Amino acid sequence: MNKFSIRNGYVVESDFNENVPQTLRNRIFNLFNREEIMKETKSRLKSSFKNKGLIESELLDKLGYLIPKSKISTDNEKLEEIKNHILQCEWYEVYDFVEKHISCIPEESREDRTEQYNSLFKDEGVRFRLVNDIVVPIYSEIELASIEQSLNTKYDTVNQHIGKALRYFSDRSNPDYENTIKEAISAVEAMCCIVNGKNETLNKALKHLKDKGIHIHPAMESAFISLYAYTSDEKGIRHAGIDFVNAPSEDAKYMLVTCSAFVNYLIEKWYKV
């Protein structure tokens, strides 16, 4: 997966022209350097001899900051390099660091660290959040919560479709809005098939939900059948052999948020039957 700065196209034609507040840089380093967090990555920060005396931290190596070959550095010096990088690097590299740090944290601790990073971002008023281990532009807190919920259902197929949609949408150097829409509507289709217990197209699956005791408003059913048609007509995204490359970003965003919300809605309705 491309890192934040590559996905967000900072080199050319970036949609973002952000300044990371100095206070946020300070707080990110402080969060990284907290004693309990350092314990989590202790094995990654331990040095090992390489290349005739070169010592590198595994975490530093993953981040791409190598200690000079002529220098044997202590852990304190390595931490100083990390601190200087966070405080002085380009704004997008700050978020690269956050993503890399999260990737180095054991799975059982990632949720807590993600919440802490997102709390910092919210406090400092920046318009990004960590979702599914990547930094993405926020929409609204309600929309963000809906996407996060749909990424963490009990159903792997649904989670995978929403996760792919989010990654396609967040790839700012080469955003794939067509596949964002395709994966988002596929998540809804997959959820309906799980409820019904059989594979079928979305328009059929929606009509069969009532057989499982799930009744949705006819207008809502009609709306999703229409959305499915949008992705499946002769010029649609899902139509075999069609090179559909003109989906606008606002359509992709709408489908990602709407389909996430509908997945969550459908699960809640199903559990009440």
C-alpha cells in the first residue's frame, strides 16, 4: 500500500496545501515517546550490529531514516533523529510517520493508539483521521464513524469491500473513483446476500429481504436499486468490457458514505428480527 504522501500526491497537483501545527508535531512525538508506547516497540528499537559496526534500529529502518554508517548511535540519539524529523519535515511526512508508527505497533494495541492519534488530530483541528491504519481526509465525524463501523462488521467480505473502497478513494496520487463506487455497492450486495443466505444481484437481494423479516421503506429500496443501476447500465462501472473512467470524486464520496451507512442499517435491522 502506498504511504500517505504518495497517495495524496504532494509532489504535483496536490489537492492539499496543509500546514501541520507545531503543537501537533510536538504532541505526535510526545505520544510516540511515551514510556508505555516505547515498551510496545522495544524490540523494534533495539540495535543490532550490521555492516562493520553500523547500528540501525528496525523501526528507523522501516521509516527510512538510517544512522550514518560511520556512527554507532545510542537509542537516545535515534530518538533525537525521529524527533528532529517530526518537528522539521514536510507536513505530509508527518502523516507518513503516523502511518508507519501504527504499522509497527502490535495488533492488540493499535485501536488505542489510533484513538489517541485521532484525538490529537481533532484537538488540533486538522482535517485528517486514521481509519483502518491509513490517514484519510475526514468528511464529518458522523460519516467517519459510519465508515469505521462498516469496516469492522462480523462479515469479512463486507469489511474487505469497504476497505478497498476507502483505499481507492484515499489514493490522491492516482484516485480510483470508479472502483471506489464498485466496491462500495458490492459491500451492500454482499451484506444482502449474507442476510438472504444466497448469492444474487443486489436488485433481487433487496426484494428478498422481506422474506427474512426485514422490511425497508419502498423508497429506500428503490433508491438502492437505482444506485445499482447506475453502476451496472451500458456505461456503468460494473459492466464487462466498458472502460468507465469519468466518475467524479463527489459521486465516489457519496457512494462510500451512503453504502457504509446502509450496511450498518441493514445489520441493525437484521439483528432485531
